[in-house]
Amino acid sequence: MLERYFVRPATVDRIRASWIGGPIEQYVTSLADNGYAARNVFHRVPLLVQFGEFARERGATHVDDLPAHVDAFVELWTSGTARHADPRGKKKVRARHATPYSRCFISPFPASTVDRAHDGPGSL
């Protein structure tokens, strides 16, 4: 499924080599099955790989450990970006990103539970 979105074999290999490559690929399949646009995959997958490395560095050894690291990752991710510096900006980022990413590792069919009003089929 990853080959459908990422043309370079090195990119696909890098995603699959991640310790959470399997769940990421399942998540991509779920997004595709639920009609999400390719831009969602292009945006989410690199962040998921980064999130996996962040969580691993903080001691995560199993997929079940990942949800405990979502808030810290979002905090780190938003701390260096001026547009997310104010608390309202961080709250918006958490609403758009933390929930879908944590659900990637909680639900076997995460795309069906994501708030589709933000970026599901038919959105701009």
C-alpha cells in the first residue's frame, strides 16, 4: 500500500524499517479504505515515523506504549513553531494531530474514528 503513495523505494523501505512500520502501513491502508486523500498520507506518515522514534527514545518498546507519548510529542513538535506558540494554536494542533496519531496505534481501523470534518474525503 505504501508504494501507492511513495514513489521512491528508499522512502518505502525507511517507513517499513521503522519499529512501528507495520502499524503505520495498516493505518495507511485504513486511510485509503476510508477514502482519505493522498495528501493526508503524505502529511501523516512522516510525522508518524518521527513520533515512533521519539517514543522509542523515551522508552517505548511496544505499540501499546505509544499513546502515553502523544502529548509530549505534540508539545515538542509545536514548541519550535511560532504559529503554534500561543496556547490556542497548540490546542488546535492537538485536536488535529494528537487524536488521529494516537488512534493509529489504538484502533485497528483508526481512520474510521478520526474526525473527518478536518481532512476526510471532500474537504479542501
